[in-house]
Amino acid sequence: MPFHINSKADTVFLGDTSVTSLYRDQSQFHTDLEDQGTYYDSNDDRFAITSPRELTVIVQLTNTDSGVILYYGTDSGASFTYRLQLTAGSIQCRHNSSGSPIITLAPPNLGVSERSYLIQWSTCPEYVTNQHLSELSICDLATGTWALARNIHSAPTANLAHSFAVAATGNGSLPFSGTVADITCVRVGRRFHSSQEAHQDWVSLTSAPATAGLYLPPENCPHLNDPYSVANAEDVGEALANNYAFAGPALWLGNIQGRKNRLRLYSPIVNQGSPNPVTLDRFFDPSSRFVTAPDGLYTLSIYHFWRRPLPKGCTALKARVHAQTWLEMGAPGGSVVSIGLKAFSMTKLPHQAGMEWSASSSVTLSTNHGASGTGEWCDLGLLPVRIISGTADLSYLAIAFRINSVTGADYNRLKIKHVQIEPLAGEDF
């Protein structure tokens, strides 16, 4: 778990001097930068992010400051993935080793006295032009004045051999003249963060609206599982006992199917994607993160395990996953890919006695997508709901996998890139 409220699922590094030293990582990675005295750096390739990407820094600036603020590239500065720097009183965003900035923006109210600025450079795909969008947001934290610039540009590229640095390049070249002590916060992430999100995270959090007294109103007539049909000649007494008829004020007619209409408003109860999912194989490391599935054949991992609330009336779940399967380099001749996937719903945790469970049908993946392949969606089908003991609307859910006994099984690899599990009511299937 991360230590900082502004460390999110996409955050790969977060340093904040209000908590501890800037190079101490407050993100879920818990991997600190190296303290080089006048700058901080890291050779970790988790910083090799292209698009979407977020670079955020809070720094004190004057109109005479200059130099690199955030950087990922070679030590000399000649080749880089991204570079955020201050030049001639303006913040410049550069990528792909370009000598020309893709965005240049002057911080508002920049002068001879130091002022604290929030600077956020976010990048994401731009699907209309099939290029990429960069947005640079700068806020004078003393006055709340914002400046904003955007630009459409070519795709960013990353080099895993580059190194990340704060307040200079990786060997201290092109140093930030304001010194690393003037940088109070740094965050690097794998998602586009809007300027509105930057305001919520670093300036002030908007108060949530009051919801006291708001609730779903009671329905004015019983739920009917059968479709309503008009029977004008039917006696009222008979209609009251007939599921296919309706008796009562016409204004109640719309409430008959109210339960079904509300069920349609539910999004998937699991909709989880990962930009860098863990690689799964036959060798469980660390073993504490894996457990045998209830069927005794498949394996559950902590990476694909959820405790989720279910909508009222939910009786089944539908699961699908986006998976990439391949053979690791060095696989012997004749090797094949054969990896099974299955979804589970459980009443208790896997190690607890008396657990009841249900499972979807098993799907076997046999495509060699390659180590750099995209993968494919596969439908795991339906599984009946099993409710957590002692609750009315919770279930333990999991996606399990199995490396089948085939030639070259030790070289089979799997990445589960996205999981969607949808709740369904009896009339939906």
C-alpha cells in the first residue's frame, strides 16, 4: 500500500518533503531514488513511460532560474525520453531527444522573488488525429493563478536504458539552478491527469455534496418477473392474482419493471486494467501471493482477487479477461502454449473452512502472442453468485489460471491485462 493520499494506482514514484526527504518513495513501489547531493536519480526502468503519462512537480522559481527539473534519458542529456526544464523564464516540455520543445509556457507572476509553482505535464493518445496530446498546467500556489497550454504531437518513445533524475540529468549535468532543495513534491504516473485533478490533489480538495436524506424511493407495487400484458376484459379480482395482468392506478404501471430498470444502471463490479501486469508462470514467486483454487486444479493469485458488493437481485456473474500468452525465449522445440483460465465466486477466503464456491467454465488459451504481443479478450461465461457468509450482498471473486501439462510447460507465460465482471439478474440469462 502507498503511504501518501496522492499516490494512485498509476503512480510509479511520489516524493514529498512535507512527509520526508524528496527522494523517499511514497508510492506503492516503495523504491527510493539515489541521493546524489545536488540531485536525485534512479536507473529503474519503471520511469520509461510514453503515453499516457503524468509528470508533476511543486517547485520554487524565480525569473533567473534555469536548468532541468525532471528528466529521463542518458547522463549527457543528448538522448532522452522526456525532459521538463526551465529556460529563459518559461517551462519547456521536450521528448524524443528533440532540441525543440513541444510546449513552452511561462509561469504566471514569475519574478525576482521565489514563488511556489505546481507544474503538471500530462500526455495521452489523441484518437482523432491518431497522434498524442500533451497538456502543461502551471499554478502559482500563492495566488491560485493558472496557466494552461496544449499541443498535438508525434508519439513519444522510451528507452529502457535511460535513467530518471530530479534537478539535473543522470550525472548532474544541466542542473536546476534553484537547487534540489527548492523542489518539494514530485509525482510520476502512467495515466493522463487533467488540470482539474491536479487542483484536487495539490491545491485544494472540493467538498463533497451533502447526501443526507437521499435514498431510493420505495416502489408502489410488487415486482413482476413476467412481462405485463393488457387484459381489459379481465375481472379486477382475478387480475390481482395474475402475474400477467395489472390492477391499480395507471401512474403505478411504470413501477412494475422498476427493479429491472435499476439493474441496468450497474456498471461492471470489477473493471480493472493494468499497464504493467505481473507475468504468471508455473513458478510462484513469492509463493505467499498464490493459493490453490477451490477446485484443487487452478491457482488463485492476490493480483486477481476482489471482495465486491452485488446489486439486489443479482444471481449470476459474467466474466471476461484480456490475456496475453506466449513462450519464453529458450523454449525447446515442439513447445506449445496451453494455459487455462476460470472465474470463481466464493463465500469465504480460500483458506477458510466451510467455504462454498462456484466457477465459470474453463477456457484454454493456446495462442503464442509473443513477449511483446497485445493479447486477446476471452469470455469465461457465467458463474452463479456465492454470497460471503454473514452478509447480504458481498462476494469474493477471483480469476484463476493453470499452466497445463504440455511440452515446454515451464516456458508458458501469461499476463492478465484487464478483467471485467458484470452482475446479472435472473431474467438476464
